[in-house]
Amino acid sequence: MFATFTILFPVFALIVTGYISYKTKILGPASATELSRFVIWLALPALLFDITAKSDWQTLFQADFIAVYVIGSFAVFALVLFWRLSQGKDLAESSIDSMAASYANTGYIGFPLMFLVFGTASEVPTAIASIIVVSLLFGFAIILIESAIHASLAWHLRAINVIKAVFKNPLVLAPLAGILFSATPYTLPESIDTFLGLLADAASPAALISLGLFLAHASNQTTLNLTEVRKTALSLTVAKLILQPLIVAWLAFGVFDMQTELAMMAVFLAALPTGTGPYMLAEFYQRDALITAQTVLLSTVFSLLTLSLLLQYVTP
């Protein structure tokens, strides 16, 4: 458990830093919004481009692993989507909550944790999971949200507006540009690569501090139904930490009959806590981000236990 805690501790520390910074007035009331805008428009697009532009797609094509992780992620997304819609939530809000239940923190937690457990053999599977999460899952959620926003239009006008909005979104454009660049024989000039690397490195810490700032601001709002928010966030946390790895385990061991170590890697990656992507999406579309923020926090806290138990199972 201590090894897991040492990897998760920076996540806790950055969220708490943002929370304390707001409460002590080191950072002002608009800081969460402005910092999230920096992440959405600069840091996160740089990270998405960097991941996809440097990917060796031939090496990354592991059909069984891709199928297991895609099906497992989208299954949880779909289940939560229908659950939230049945509760009377609109498609945009339901899509963001579905992201919170299926969007694994592969970047900030996945790479160091997987290296700790499986060594260098985990690099390619973790990269595959990262691309699935930040490109496919993220892009699908954006399409649903844009569809909800333009729901009052005729279907052909809605389709045109959705396509235009999706391809204007920096969180879609960046990975697409990276995929196109990776198909060329060129490499990025060192100066540009360094520039993008500096921006990309800022994405996770800035997003986590922004999340802490948002939680501190939300704690001052007396009109919010915090009991209902926490109940929903806890349900999404259970879906993320328990349901998703169980579905992936069933697929990996029972349906696709994958090699044992690769199957366990898929389960570990599915068991990671929620990343900051859904919170950034809620901020981008100016939706209530409190449920998402609470889910990121709760899933990170409880993953200390669930990941430690999984670690004990892998390395008795």
C-alpha cells in the first residue's frame, strides 16, 4: 500500500494545494476558471498532440488489448449514460458524468504505477489505453454534448453544427493533428518538441490545482445540494473503481483469452481513478463541474485501497 500511496500522493497534494490556495486567498475567485482555460486551450492540447504525434501505430496495434479496453470503457460509459438519462438529466450532463465513470487517469498515475508493477513491458499497453481515453472516449463525449447543445435544430442543421463545433474544439483538433503528423516521415524540431513538452508537463498539475480551487469555491456555495452531489459522485466512483475493472477482467480472461500478464495490465489500467479530463470538459462547456470534481477526488482516495488490493493479488 505504501508504494501505491507514494504514486497517488502527488495527486492528493496538488488538489489540496489548490484548495488551500483558494481558502487563504493566495489565488482569487476567478483562478479556477482561468487556470482551467489554460489547461483546455494550451496545456492539454499540447499533451494530446504530443502523445499521438510520437506514437508508433504499428507497435501500438494490439488487437485484443485494444478491443478489451475499448469495449470495457464504452460499456461503463453507456451504462452510466442510460442511468443518468433515466434520472431526468440532460444528454450533456449525463455524458460528462459518464466520462467521470470511465475516464482513467492513465497519464499521471498509470505510467508510474504500471512501471512499478509490470516494468518496461507496460509502456505500450499504457500508451494504448491513454490514446483510447484521451482520443476516442473524449471525442465521443464531445460529440454527444454538442448534439445536446444543438438538439433544437433540424437533424441536418444539428449534424452540421456538431461537426463544426467538434472540429473547432482544441481537445479534438490536437490529437487529430498528432495522428496526421505521426503518419508523415518527419519528426518535430527539437525547439518545438521542447516547447510542447513544457506545456504538456503543465497539464496534469494545473488541472489538479484548478480542481482543488473549484472544490474550495464550491464549498462556499450554500445553495448546492451537496448530499445528492456526493451520493452521485460515490456511485460514479464505484463504477470507475469496481465495475470497469470487473468488465475488463471478464473480457480479458473470459472472452478474448488474452495472455495473463497483458490481461492483468488491462485490468490495472481500468482500475485507475478518474482523471481530470471530465472536469476539464465540464469547465469547457460551462456545466456544473461539482459532481465530476468530487468523483476525481473520491476515486483517487478510494483507489489507494482498491489498487493496493489488486497489487496484492498480482504480487502475493
